[in-house]
Amino acid sequence: MISTKDIPTGGGKALSKTLQPGNRVIKINSIYLEKYAFGQNAYHLMLDCEGPDLGENFEGFFIDKDNESLGRHKGQVSRVRASEYAYEDKILESGVQINRDIEIVKMLKNICVATDCLAWFEAEDGKHETIESLVQKMNEDAPYADTFMSTCLAGKEYENKQGYTNHDLFFPKFTKAGVPFENAEVETSISRVYKFNDKDHIRAKKAPKQVASFDGAPSQTGGSEFEL
């Protein structure tokens, strides 16, 4: 079936509707937990993010594809993982014990600091029995709404159904060397957000494995490019 929707006109390459890896200014539209299939009781903390208003000539994705009356996003959008790896209870080789819920709460606090809603975070102290409840409440209240952050968006490459390379976006770690995001009002001269570079912030997709064919010559087989 041929679709006539979202067809660009004129010459040149149409502006992508999705956020790409790099130093970007974004806001959070929603936040939620997503089960990680390859870890017991493991979660990814997901953020639906949107870039700045790109003007009336930009035609973004529908806010709700099942209810087009809500209109379109005014900026580029994408899902962003709060961390490259899923949050789970584990013990590192060094013997350090990692607590899933504490690590997620740390990230929620960092988000609240960057979006000027730390008062909301502190008011939720002792109100939730589970991490699921806290994240759901944060999504419902959306104290971060319409507050922009300066960010470094990292990405893991994968091949889409059309054969093009896309990226699963995620935030790099907080380290002494820098931070993945901060309030967009922070002056550039004192900003601690990482300067994006491919070496540190792009995870290249794995090359197809070489296997021996029946005639002894190597042949290629595809592997999962979503492995974390």
C-alpha cells in the first residue's frame, strides 16, 4: 500500500524527525520503566524527549498517531535510555554491591536537579513502597515539563528495516570528567556537559560473524545488533 503521508517536497534532504547523537538541547515529555529482557528484575529507565520548536515549516511526528487531532511535535523526538546498561541488583567483580532501586533514584534526583524540580523529589520522600510507584508518580506529575536541558546524547548503532543505520540513544555516565546533562540555562563557559565525539559516545554495530561455508570459504551471518 502506497502512503501519501509525510512525503517531503522540494530538493535536498528533509530534516530528520528524530533526535540524533550529539550535543542537543532537549526537554522530557514522559518518563517510565521498561523491563530488560536479559536480566532478572532489571529495568531501563526511559525518557521520551523532544528538541526545541523548529518552526512552522517543520512537520514532526504526531503526538498520538491514533489521535491526530492532538497535532504534531514541534521538535525532533526520540526515546533516550537514562543509562547505557539496565539497572539491576548485582555484585561487581570488585565486590561492590549495586542496588537497582538506589541507582534509579539517583538518576531521578539528577534529572530533577537539571530541570529545577528538586522540591518535588524531596516531597516524595517516604511515600512510595516501590520504585515502580515513584517513577509512575513522577511521570504523572511531570515536574520536569517544558524545562530544557543541555545534553550529550550517545548512541548505539543498529540497522533499521529499510537497511539504514539508526541509533538507540542513551546518556553517558556521570563522572569527574563531566556530566551527560544539565539545565540549559547554565552558561557555556562553566558547562560540564561532555563534548560529543564518536570515539566515546557511539557504539558501532557489530560486524557480521564470519563462519565457514560448506566449500571451506568464509561466509557472513548476521547477529543481533541490539545486544547490550
